[in-house]
Amino acid sequence: MRLEEITFQVERDEASGWFVAWWDDSNGSGGITTQGQDLRELQEQILGAVAAHFDEGAVPRRIRIHFVSDPILEKA
């Protein structure tokens, strides 16, 4: 069965500064966790992890990224 969309939860790891993303399969068959140093790398890591996790033809059509806490932009 092909999922239409999955949603990754994203938080910044305070110790390393990296973004950590996770998705838990709602039917209890595992999930995906990955990380990236910046948003571009995180996106690449998520796409690669999703492709590896799902069988060919079963990759979700959309991948949503939800930030658990909103990023704060500060002036330097």
C-alpha cells in the first residue's frame, strides 16, 4: 500500500546544532530517523532514507517536514 504523505518531525539538537528528523510508521512497522547539519543536507538525508525504507513503487508521493519548535531568526 502506498502512502500519500508522511510527516517528519524536526528538532535541532542543542549539543551538536544539527537538525534531527524522525517519522514513525503508524502501523507499527518501524520508522525513519536521520539528521543533517543544515536544511539542505537534512532534505537530502530524508529523501535518501525514505527511498531506502520503502519498496520500489511504495515511496510516498509527498514528504512533509514539521518543525517541532519554530526557528528563531536573530540579527547578528
